[in-house]
Amino acid sequence: MTGQDQTAANFSLNGISVSLGALDHNTTLLNFIRASGLTGTKEGCSEGDCGACTVAVLTPDASGKPKYQAVNACLMLAGMAVGLEVWTSEGIGQPEALHAVQAAMSSAGGSQCGYCTPGFVMSMFSETYADHLEFDEAALVGNLCRCTGYRPIREAAHALPKPKANDPFFERLNTSSVSKSAFSVNGFHRPDHLPEALRLLETLPNARMIAGGTDMALEITTAFKRFENLISLEGIPELLEIREVEGFLEIGAGVSLSRLETELRGRVPLLDELWTWFASRQIRNRATLGGNLGTASPIGDAPVVLLALEAQLVLSSIQGERTVPLSDYFLGYRKTLLRTFELIKTIRIPIENLGTINPAHELASKQYLQAMYKIAKRGHDDISTVMAAFHLEMENNLVTKARLAFGGVAAIPIRALETEKTLIGQVWNRVAIDKAKKVLALEFKPISDARASASYRARIIPNLLEKFWLENTGVNA
Ligand SMILES: Cc1cc2nc3c(=O)[nH]c(=O)nc-3n(C[C@H](O)[C@H](O)[C@H](O)COP(=O)(O)OP(=O)(O)OC[C@H]3O[C@@H](n4cnc5c(N)ncnc54)[C@H](O)[C@@H]3O)c2cc1C
Ligand code: FES
Ligand code: FES
């Protein structure tokens, strides 16, 4: 990668090549688009919550094949679009020649004030070109409408025809040459291999790494921070691998959550369950596990599941690599053992803990019990008040292993070690659960905040173990 290579810093906006030029690298894609005169894309919240800013980005998938993704333009920086195609509601149709999605919204009466409409249209547009037959309503979870009501919007979605082979947007899936190749312009740097990313991290002043940006962009849009140097992790193949090797499922820290959702479906049941409750499609298209761990929030969801699965982290710096158990990673409120200039390269989960049938561990008498529970104010697109993930192993009805992980109950995502000890060696029955619930009720001292009171959280914690027991016995006695 060369230094200030401004010529490479272009992307396609509605089919026209645009350059970042001397743009402040902290500028969001939304502001860039609207400053270009394309004001169809709206700003509602600037926090990823409303979906009014949704645009479709044509981006390479894991195999390099172009794919449309709905994203929140308020959470993407303009630099992240370099090498890609960005499409807005103005680019996909005209008043006299509407795109099929726009026509469906119009004839179903799916728009009143119209503020949310371009965002819905672009979410539907991306879903229409996905390679599955049925329209997946989960594609609309990240779009809010305040006046039309969702029935006509759903009707429009389900009325959509699958694109024809000569549809120009469908053709782009085969003809476009989108890529996330290396570039560096102003303070935004996208290296294309790990050693270069680590070198930039050490040498650039005040450098911060950025993956999907779904946490980092909020620092810009709501806390008005300006980052001197941002190192994008999106073009680094070493962070984008998913593989099984030597008894571990290894997930690159830069893999997007929606990729995990599709590529690991059925392989890690606890993660399958998690994605339903994790943010929205737009967020999961961008967010990564590395970012969820890097941000070290006490209410981050993935760390809870990963603690229950006994995950490890491979940390990488110019000095080399080290592997640490995730249970040692969190040190205090938003503090981790990650050193300056070090990044999370890989998340490793022992295959024997995944919870799927594994011939090597399929002893007749051995049983795995797993569950995760997310308590939040809204079912979808909300962050946790309390989150729990449980993994239990039993032989002949005797608990041999227990990992009970929680979020939102302490300054860090944490395991209930005392309760685990209480359960291990016990027969899995009502007496053991009642004893464990008493220990669990005293194990954490949750705080009150805007989401819930301490006493609410304190009641929820043992109740989740009760729920787990009931779900896994079917006996309420
Ligand atoms: C509307 C909305 C809903 C959300 N819902 C949820 C939810 O349901 N559950 C939940 O847990 N979170 C949620 N989040 C938070 C966020 O989406 C996640 O934390 C996400 O996983 C962050 O990933 P990212 O790649 O976007 O991180 P970024 O924003 O790119 O980075 C976050 C932090 O991690 C660091 N970082 C990134 N990659 C690495 C790496 N490889 N090594 C070390 N540090 C790294 C960055 O420097 C930064 O400090 C939500 C956010 C929004 C805006
Ligand atoms: S403006 Fe609300 S999600 Fe972007
Ligand atoms: S049409 Fe008014 S917010 Fe949806």
C-alpha cells in the first residue's frame, strides 16, 4: 500500500464515480450522500435505530462475489465505501420509471409522510436480490415507521417479484468489480494484510482500529469525536476466515455477524439464537465479533454466549501472537487485557462445546443442555438489560460441567463461578436448582440504570436459571 493514494479513494454512488478527495475522514456516508444533493436518504436518529438512512451497498461476499447489503449510512464512514457501489432510492428508479420495490410500496399504500420510505425501500431492494426465494421479514427489523402502520409495508414486501435475469441491478451481481482493496487517504487507512495493519497501528499517531464501525461511528455522530487516524480492518484476509482446525472453530475477528449468521447456521445453536435478538439486519451486515469484544461493553451480547462456550481469543501485535481464555480478557468496566497496538485476530471455540452432535463426544449417557436469554425492553433491535447463556454437560443425570455466563449484571460480561461450583457433581433435579438459585441470587450486585433497576435485575438473574430448568425438564414442580 502506498501512502496518500487519493486517486484510489473512489466509490460508485448511484452509478457515478465519486471521490473522497480532501474529505474529513470522520464524515459519515450519510452526510456525504446528502451533501451530494441526494436528500432522499434521511437522517432520523444518527444512531442506527430507525433505518431512515438505509442504503444498499454492493460489496464482495466471502468468495469475492458482489452482493447487495442494506446498511445504515449514518454508521458507515464515507471511506468505508471506497471500491464499492452505493445505491440510494434516487438511483434505483425515477418517478416515471419506478423500481419494482418502489412500485410495490406505492400500490400497497406503504407510505404516508414518507420519511421512513426510502429506508424501507432500500432494505427491501437488498432483500429482493438475496439468493433465497422467500422475502425474509427479518430484513425490515431495522426500519421504523411512525405513521403508515406495518401491514401495507409487509404486503408490499410480500408482493415483490423476484428480479428477472435482464434486471440491470441483478446483472450487477455478475458484472460489478467491487473490492475492498488497500488505500490510504487523509486519516483513513485500509490495509490489505495483517502485518501492515499492525505496523500502522504502532506507527500512526493516535491510531484507532475500526471494523464495522457500528460502535465507533456513534462516537462521531453522538459524542462528536474526531479520530486522527482510523485503520479499517475490513480488507485483511487473516481476520476474515472461518475454519475448523485442531478441535476448534476459528472465527476471524473481522467477519461480519450476518456472514456468521448464514455460514454457521446449524453449527453453533447458541449463536443461531443470538442473531435473532442482536440489533438489526443493517447492523449485523456491518458489525463484527472483534468489535463486540473490542468495545468491551458490560451489555455486549456475543461475549456472554462466547463465555458459555469457553471461547479463547488469539491476540496479535508486531511482537507476535498470544492466546488467552475469554474469561481472562475482561478486567473491569470497558477495560481488557488487550495491550496498546494489539488487536483481536481470531475467536476460537472448542468444537466439543458447540452443542451440535459431535461423534467424538456422542456417548450414550452424555447430554448437553444449552440456552441463551436476552432480556430487553424491545424484542428486536434493542440492547440487553440482562443477558444469560448457559452450557451444562451431564452424565447419567449428574452435572459434570457448568458454564453460566451473564451480561448486564456487573461491570463486565462474567461467569457465575460460585453457582457453577454448586451445580457440578449434583443430580439435575429441583433440589439442586433451588440451591443453585440461592447462590446465584447473591453472586452479583447489579446496578440501576436507564434500562432497569438493580432490584429488577436481581430478580431476573435467578429466574433465568429457573426458566432454563423448566425448559429442560418440562416439569413445574
Ligand atoms: C442500533 C444498534 C443496535 C445494537 N444492538 C446490539 C445488540 O443487540 N447487542 C450487542 O451486543 N451490541 C449491539 N450493538 C453494538 C454494536 O453493534 C456491536 O458492539 C458490534 O459488534 C460492534 O462491532 P463493529 O465491528 O461495528 O465494531 P467497531 O465499531 O468497528 O469497533 C468497536 C470497538 O472495537 C474495537 N475493535 C474493532 N475490531 C477490533 C479487533 N479486531 N480487535 C480489537 N479491537 C477491535 C474498535 O477499535 C472499537 O473500539 C448495537 C449498536 C447499534 C448502533
Ligand atoms: S439515521 Fe436512524 S438509523 Fe441512521
Ligand atoms: S410513512 Fe411516516 S414514518 Fe413511515
